[in-house]
Amino acid sequence: MDKPILLETSARHVHVSREALETLFGPGYELTKKKDLSQPGQFACEERVAVIGPKGQFPAVSILGPVRSAVQVELSATDARSIGVKAPVRESGDIAGSGACKIVGPKGEIEIDEGVIIAKRHIHMTPEDAKELGVADKDVVCVEVDSDGRSLVFGDVVVRVSEKFSLAMHIDTDESNAAGAVPGMMVHLI
């Protein structure tokens, strides 16, 4: 069955641990929700931090909540190169041996030895969506993007299945620009 999938662009952002949050913003600090994201329980925060590499920095990078068990910085390949950080393409949470950077908040700073990644493109879906689309968790699929003058096929798209997810494909800003993506665009498995 051909079921359309929402395509969303994931801009650079930071996930913080409780310890990192308190170092960056002060003891007992809580994240301030700015807006809910498409994935249930996930939200963009009012708080921003500087992400600093050997060749440059991004002075106001959004934090996404809720807090996590480890600090993770997600950049596009262009972002990583521009600040001099070596970031591998990885699935979220797979940070062992990944890039390093400094993160600066209003009350303090941290240096992470690993945690900077270029997020592997992926599709979030429920078990019901997976059944309907004929795929399973961790399958690698191809997705067709039909855009005005920039249509393409993304390969190496990881399927992520959980009851906690909502059907959406996530790509970074480099990929979004290459595909001519616009808000509300729908894509299809092929």
C-alpha cells in the first residue's frame, strides 16, 4: 500500500542530560517548552546554547526536550565542516566515538569528547504504520521525494518503529535543501 509520509527538516539542535542542563543553566534549572514537535513528548525549548568547534561556532542553537541520559549535538555535514568538527553519520543515541565540541550556556560550559553526529535520515512510525507499509524496525528503505525541480530518491533511510512514534521522515537541512523540501511535503516508500 502506498501511504504518504510527512517529510520534516531537522535543523541543528542539542539534547542535554540533567547534569549538563544544570551546568549550562544553573542548579535545579528546568527546560522551558516553546512548542511541541511531531514526535509525542518531544519539544523545542526556549533555551539556546553556543556550540563551538575548532574553526567557529553557532551562537544560538536550540535545545530539544525532554532531558536525555547523554548530551547529543545534531548538525548537518555543512554545519560540522564550518565549525571544524568531525561528525559521523549516525542514528540518534549512537554517539560512541563521535565528534567533540564545547557547549556554552548562560551559567557555564561543558566540553564533550563525543556526542556530535550528523543524524542518519530515518522514518518514525508506529507498529500499525509498519505493518501497513510492509516494513519492520531497523529496515533500510528508499524514499521518493517529488518536488518542484529537485525530485530525488533518498536511499539508506532507517525505519524506526515504536508505539511512541508518529509517522514522519526526518532529514537534515543539507538533505532538505537538496530535495527542495517545503513544510507539509509528503514522500513515499519505493
